[in-house]
Amino acid sequence: MFDSLSIPDLVNDIRSLSAECVALKRVLRVPWIRPMGAEQRLHARLSRRLTELFILRAWLRGKLHVTSRPRGFGGDTWDPRAHALGVAERVAKDLSAGHAAAVREAS
């Protein structure tokens, strides 16, 4: 599953999302003169996606990005390796599908 994944593309995705999160956080840190709910929701989505990409990158390196139980986790037991594997597989599948679609569009 992870063999077809492009590490440089993953790193580029991480870099671009990180830059976008930083820019958005700059906007959210100043005094608000208008409703900022949309920006807050976007920042939360970007941060969540970035965490998923970090989990995948760590998994590919044989490490764990998230080692403690996530907030709101329902259940008594939580296995960090199983969690990381599940997220990594899902994100790798999404990235592979997105790459395949980008190749089709370029053709």
C-alpha cells in the first residue's frame, strides 16, 4: 500500500499545508473586526489534515506521531500503533487516489 506513495509529494503537501496554517493563524491572532468562524473552521480542518500527514510520515519512518489517546476517544483501550496504521493507510489511499486523478487531468 505504501510502495506507490511519493515521499517528495508527501513532504511538499506537508510544507504547503504548514505554510497555509501559519498564514491563517496570523489572521486569527489579530483583534477581530469581523466574524471569523469560517477561518477558525478552516484552520481546524487544515490542522487535522496536517496531523494526518505527520502520522503517515512518521509511520513510513517506523515511528509514531501520536502516542497518547486523542481527546474524545470513546473506549477503554487505545492502541497507538493500530491508530497510526489505520490513519496512515487511509491517508496513503487518499494521496494515491489524488495523484492518479492529477495524472489523468494532466494527460
